[in-house]
Amino acid sequence: MIQVNALGDACPIPVVKTKNAIKELHGAGIVETLVDNEIAVQNLTKMANQKGYGVKSEKLSEDQFRVTMEIKEGSVSAGEESAQETQECLVVPEGHKKNVVVAVTASVMGTGNDELGAVLIKGFLYALTQQDELPKTILFYNGGAQLTCEGSASLEDLKSLEALGVEILTCGTCLNYYKLSEKLAVGGVTNMYEITERLTKADLVVRP
Amino acid sequence: MRQSKEFLVITFSQTTDAMAAELLFRDLCVPGRIIPIPRQLSAGCGLAFRTEMDQKQQAQQALVEAGIRWHEMEPVRLLV
């Protein structure tokens, strides 16, 4: 049996430490992880369920929990981690959600070939709709303003994101410059003060 | 609770084939759209065409006639 002390560790450290301990077992065995918050318990439980390990958790005191995993022979998939499994923070506490802002600055994603770039940005905005954790705001400026207007291939995705509570904002100066002011089809119009505020107050800005 | 639905997902080995299929299906009014390949399916080129489950025969025929090679056609449950 291996004991892991993850007291005081924030996600994803408890999951990472536990995974390392499981590797050290080199086969079947028990790993006991001590954590101090319920989110860590939930994340460890979710990880165990994904991997097919036996799992139980106990509350030892107000701020101490023990999560026990039983690893059976052959259940350790050596190096076969999918992208999904490596996402350690599966549960984010309510109220502690990151303020993620996506800044779409062009009608294409990346540089190289714009035909491909248009397909990629469309794919990116679709993939956003499929995430468990949605961004708080998506900002569209400069060439990105075209994506929220009539004729954009991403309108369906942006409307469903808006329906899920994501704030969609397009730069008014940009709509005016591209003569698209009458063509906005999703979300609201914003100005540089709001754009600056959203960007500076964000925990994370994603620029595709 | 977010809703999911079963779609027919067509994957391609070549990105250019996926892009050509999108144009072909648009011309033929086959409903659907290009999406990044769902995680449930193996790699391919990274792009796939998502359409309705009942479009399999029509899509297959159109691709054969246009000489566009596809990799797989699989039902996949996706968020809507």
C-alpha cells in the first residue's frame, strides 16, 4: 500500500500525485490519498472510475478526507492516456470557476492558408460548444467581427453558446469599418472600454 | 442538463477530402456540417462531416460519384 499526502494541494496536484503512486505500484495494490477538500475527492473518484479502479472515500475530519483506490492486476494502462484522461481538473468548484475569455481577432485561425484557417476557426467555435467548462465571454474584433454576422458559418454554434450563458460581444468600431453594423446576427455590440475590461479582468484569455 | 443526439459522422484521411465533401454536400443539400473529429473516434485527418443518421446512403452515393474517399462512417452521440 502506498500513502499519498496531498493535504493543502490544489487541483490537479492530488490527482497527479495519486497517479504517480499508482505507477510506483507496478501492478495491483492499494493507494490511499489524503486531501483537505471535497473537490479533490470528487476529482480522484472521477479519475478512479475512468480508469476502472475500485474507489472509496471517507471524511476523517472537517478538512481531511481519505480516498482509497484499489488497483487490480492489469488495470494499469501503461502510457495509454487519452487527451481526456490527462485533463486532471475534472470538477471545478462552483463559484471558483475561472473567468475565461476567448478573443477572436480574425476570421481565420492561424496563419498559412486562409481557406484552411476558415475551416479551423469554424471547428474551434464548434469545439467550444462541446466543452464541459464554457468560457464566460467571447470577444470578436477586427476580422473576427465577420464571424458574428449574417453569412457566418459559425452562427449556429455561437447562438447555442449564447443560449448556454456565454456572453458574445463584437467590437462596434470593427462592425462599422467592415460595413457590417446592420448584419450582426448574434450577441451584442461592445466598445474598446468593455473589451479592455473583459481582457484585463480575465483569469485566462484564449486566442485561437 | 445539456441534450445530446446521435449523428452520423463521416471521417476522412485527407483534410482536403473533408473540405471537398463539405462543398459537395452543400451543393447536394445533404444537411450537416464540418466538425473537428469527435474524441470518440480515432484520428483520421482531424476533420469530419456530421450529418443526420438517415443520410448515410445519400452521402455514400454522393462521395462515390464525386470520387471523394472517406475513412469511416460512424454513429456518434454529440451534444447539441
